[in-house]
Amino acid sequence: MSAVKLYIKSSCKSCMKAVGYLEKKGVNFEAVDILKSPPAKKLLEKAVDAQEPKNAFNTRAKGYKEHDIANASFKTKKEVVDLLRANPDMIRRPLLARGEKAILGFDEADYATFLR
């Protein structure tokens, strides 16, 4: 299995649940502070769903309201990725990455499938 990285924010409850899940399952992973070391552009491109790009945003982030993401219209996935790279606090957390693949948020069933 290729290296597993979990991009988190220490005050994020979903992130702590993901950490607990990975530890319980005995998965070796590197926890990365998403604000200090945001995910690479290529990784975000894999995580953002082109059909539902707004799902990549943390709706509780200050920038979400400031940029009026709820009413925003994105023409390309690149627009979303560039905005998230410029504002890493708006990235939905946690972001679980392995190799060239990544998923946003925490769901036990999704994690189990992703880590197979």
C-alpha cells in the first residue's frame, strides 16, 4: 500500500474522528496540518468532484461566506482548485490521500473502501 496522508486541522472534530478510525484500523499514516502544508494542486484536482465542486468546500469556513460559495457559479474545476489552494481553510476536511487518489470528508464506509 502506498503512503497514506491525512490532511487535518487539529480543532476539526471530523478530522479527529478520522485519526481515531485510522489508528483503530492500524493504518500507518502521516497527519499533515492542512493550513501549514495544503495539499498539492494535483491532489486537489483528484479530490474535487467536477459534477459537484461545491462539495469540496468547508461550509463553516469564514471564506465560504465571504466568497458567497453557496451562490457561486464555477465554470471549471480549475477555478475551484485555485480558490481552495489560495484559501486552504475552505477545503472540506479531512482530506485522505493515497498515491494519486484522494477523498474529502470522513465517512467510515468510504474510508474502508478507499483503503482496500
